[in-house]
Amino acid sequence: LFGGEVTVAGLVPGENIAAALAGTAADRVVLPRSMFDVTGELTIDGLSPQLIADRLGIEVAVGSSPRELIRLSTETKGPIAMIYLPMRQIRHQAASAE
């Protein structure tokens, strides 16, 4: 489901993002790509960027690199909500049943 690597950001549920940003007076929410599964479609609890946007009533943009996150943050004239999560990766290896 989430590939061979899981990032710290990949463990943040979309429901937590939606709850934390509910009522935010922002024009855009910027999230790191590493929050989503290997296809870039779902958080660990099954929310898509569009579903998060629908719940918040705010545009959600997803950036794949620090440069893209900055670009997405600066191209909007109104206020933004940017979720910063460490980009460090935690290697996940499945335990083998012996």
C-alpha cells in the first residue's frame, strides 16, 4: 500500500490535518507529497487532497520538493496554511516470518 519506505509525514492522518485547520482563514493549504501513499493519492487514513480540500473549503496544493513547496506558498496572494513536516525518512522493512 505505502511502498518500502514510510516517511514521518506519511504517518500523519488526513483527518488530523482537516481537524487542525478547520476554520482557518487561508486561501490555500500546502501539504508535502510525502504525506500521501506511493501513488500520491491517499493519506494513511484514506483521505485524498481533494477530500481534505472539500472538508476545509480551501484549495489544497501538494508539493514534492522543498522548492515546489516554497513556490506553492508564494504564488498565492492571500494567506496560506502550510503544514511543515520533516522530510527525513524512516526506513520500514517488513519482518520476515521464519
